[in-house]
Amino acid sequence: MGRGIRLATEVVVLLALLAGPPVSADDAQPPVRYVDGRLTLRVERAPIADVLRRIGDATGAVVRGDIPFGEVTVALENVPLSVALDTMLGSHSFMLTYGAHGALRSIDLLGAGPAITPAPAATPAAGAVAVAARPLAAEEAQAGILQREVPAWGDLKGAFGTETITVGRLLHAVTDDQRPEVRAAARESILDTFLQSPEVEAAYLSTLAPVDDATLANMLRGRNVDGVAEDWFAAVAMRARSPELKQKAAAVLQALRSPPAP
């Protein structure tokens, strides 16, 4: 679910290279292969829009949003889809949305420009203690909310060189950034955002809810180096505001800690 939601969040989650030399941008069909959530791709100076179209064809997902201009040269073999998109898109954020049983449904390009302004959240009555369950956000609403800008403090500001950072990029940094201090800062920032903005928490839950726990855990195992995915879901299970997200995080955490299905 940041760069893409990069969880979902974010949450989230690309076989052998096709034979032959890299193809040029003049080739109509850049080679791309998608199997079991992993992508093989080799292109040279191919328009990003064309490569994204081919990825959409291979994955069966709808690709939409702010597709960046320019060309890309990449040679990727059997890598997670999120890693391939990171490599291609650079600073552009994206969100992957999965359906039941882990089928990829959409790739939303969130862009690197101004955030989309989501609809304002309902204000709870004064003195209210109980928090009503929020409905899951539609995919379009998820994309808008996860592109919301929040302040980048401390290590986040130093790491990304900016005063603000999108929610989607934060969620991506929680499990994918190589720097422990950045992961920790991103975790604290996104958990604080969940508390202050229930609609952000609901959008994140919306990226997790359609996927069963075991499938989601299998998607996350490749990103669980040094237990970072487990640490994240443990923190969400303890500190999320909504009971639904707490329950989902706890179930995914249990699945992550269990041996993978053969």
C-alpha cells in the first residue's frame, strides 16, 4: 500500500528471462512474463507507458493513474512485482490492489506531484468514546487517500529530502526501505497518521481485507528480511485504532510466523 502503497499496504507485493538480446523501443511487444506474483522483464529504451500496458496485460490488472513520461531500460528476472515497479517508476508512488486468493486487480499510479484531496472524514460527536466501524474504501478512494501528504520529520526528512511525504510512500518505507532508522520513523509516522485520520486507516485496511491471511503472508515473506514485516504487523495489531485492522494485522502476523504451506 508510498511509493505505492506500497504495503497495503499498503500490503502488498514479481521466471527466467526470455531468450535473446534486449529489445528497443521500436519493438511493439516488449518481453514480459508474470508468474506467481513475480515478473520477468527486459526492455531497452522502451516507453514507460508501453511497458506498463504490457505488465497490465500479463498480470490481468487494470493500470490507471498518473503514468510518467519517458523511457526505461531494465533487465529483471523473477522479481516481485513491487520491486519491478519500484525500479521502473523511481520517485512515482503506486498502489497494488489484490482480490480474493491474491489475484492482482489493479495497479494505481499515484504520481510524484501534488496530492489528490480526499473527501473529508466525518467528525465524531463531541465526547464520543466508541469508534464506529468505517466502511472499506473504494479503489479510487484508496488511491486518493494514500496519496495524501503528511509531514516528513527527522530521519524521514533527511532520507527523502522533502518536507512532506505521501502516505503510500510511508507504507512502502515501513517494510521496504533498507535503512532501519527510516523504517522505524516511517512506522511511527504512519501509526500516528492512522490515529489522527481514521479514513487513512480505513484505506489501508481496504487494501488488506480482500486477501485471505495465508495468501497475504505468502506475499509478504519475501519482504520479511530481519522480520520487518512481522514487526510492522505486530505494531499495527497493538496500536491501530480500528478493531477490524487490529484483527486483520494479528491474523496476518500469526500466518507470517507459521510455516508456509507446501
